Amino acid sequence: MLKIYTIKNKIQHKEILETPWDSYFEDKRITKYFDDTDIKIIKGVEETSLLNNETIYGKFSDMPIGIGCLSEGCKTLLCINHAIKTNTVGQYVFNITSCGGNAIAYLAEKMASDIDVYVYVNHSDFGMSNKVRIQINDGKELNNTLTASNEHIRELRVNGSDISM
């Protein structure tokens, strides 16, 4: 389930990763460990393909470009995927603010369907999907991104957010 937070005191015993790409992806050099799940993320979010562990095909041309040219949202999902594969995902709360609706919908539908992923986000564009399990601030389970987006907006209006963005 994708567990989205706006209030720090709801988050217990987890490290908050403000910039997953810088603090996790590059430090752990996860491109060395790319597998089929990473390739699916790149294809699903970026609509492009991986040439090797350091190069992708450009989204708008067949020119090879560096892996660093992936969108921040895609890189964030790759970080989360590495944490899932190494069974450390429960140790972190990931900042997914850099993820657009397509990446958040992909995360909720494909990656967090049978494992808890803890995140925070300062926008409410969760894409479009009716095949998700999302919870806002430990509230009830929501099964589509539109309802989750509306609940996130409501939570921000009622409680605000004390998580730095």
C-alpha cells in the first residue's frame, strides 16, 4: 500500500529521504544492480528503454543519453525499487514531490500493490488509476488515485503539513 504522510508525528522510526536521487541513488550506485523491475519502471514511466546500466535511449529520439537524464520522478521510483529489492523500504519515508502523476500512479499501482511504501508529497497530482491501495496519514484505504488526491488536499487544508519540502 502507498502510505502518504503530511504530518511528521505520524511517521515513527523512519529516515526521511528529502532528495532520494542524491542521498540514495548515487550513494548506493544502484545502477550496478538494475534488473527487469528497473527496466519496467523506465519503460512505464519514461516510455523509453535502457541501453545499458548507464545509458538510455532518448524519449524523443533514438539518441543514447546518460541515465542521469531520466526524469527526477523516474529516478525516485528507481530508488524506491532498490529499497524494495534490498528489503529496506520500510526504513524510509521517500519524498516523491518530484514525481508527476504518471510516476505516482505507477508507484501506487505497480510497486506498492503488495508492500507498504512510505512517502510524502507536496502536490496532489496522483495520476489516474483505479487499481491502487493508498492511505493518507494512516486513514482509510482508498482504491483510486482521484479519491486519494482529494483526500490529500483535504488533509493539507485541515492539518497543514509540517514535513519540510
